[in-house]
Amino acid sequence: MKKLNNSNFELVQDIIKSIDFNYEPQDEDIKQQFFSSWNEIIGNKISKFSKLYEISADNVLTVLCADSYIASELYFEKDNILKLVKEKADELGIKIKDIKFNYKKWKE
């Protein structure tokens, strides 16, 4: 059995220190900033009963709604909401193509 070389271990530690581990958290910070802007986009009255859930791989934003009534109300205003969401997303460098409203995954 070979003995480990301590000098290689120190070199590996230096390499690990030099790697930028902040790439993913920066993307998450932008996403969280976008998700927190939902109150500004939709207004406080409706934002209590809806929240942003995820952005899928095909750039579709999923909005969770408390019940089917809220989902249908938001769906009627989908074009206006999509316009406002796209403006905010473009400011942050996020691509959004469409919105879908889901009330089945809502949890208090």
C-alpha cells in the first residue's frame, strides 16, 4: 500500500480555495429577488393567496394559488400579468415565456 504524499494534499487545498463556489448561489439570489418581487407585480391583495413556485426548463413560470377561484381570476388577467412579469424578469436577466397557474400544490 502506498503512503499518501502530504505535499499533494496541500496543493489540493490550495486548488479548492481558488475555486469559485459562489456561481450557483448568485443565480439563486437573483431568482429569490425575482420571486420576492411578486408582491410588487400583482399587489398585496392577491399576493396573500398566490406565490411564485418555479421556473421550468422551458421558461414557464408556475404560480401557486390558494384555490381555483384565485387561479381563474389570475388567468383572466394573464396577459397583463405576463407583461409585468417579463419586464421585471428582463431587468434581472431571467427569461420568461409563459405563466401557468396551479392550485393543487398550494400548502399553507
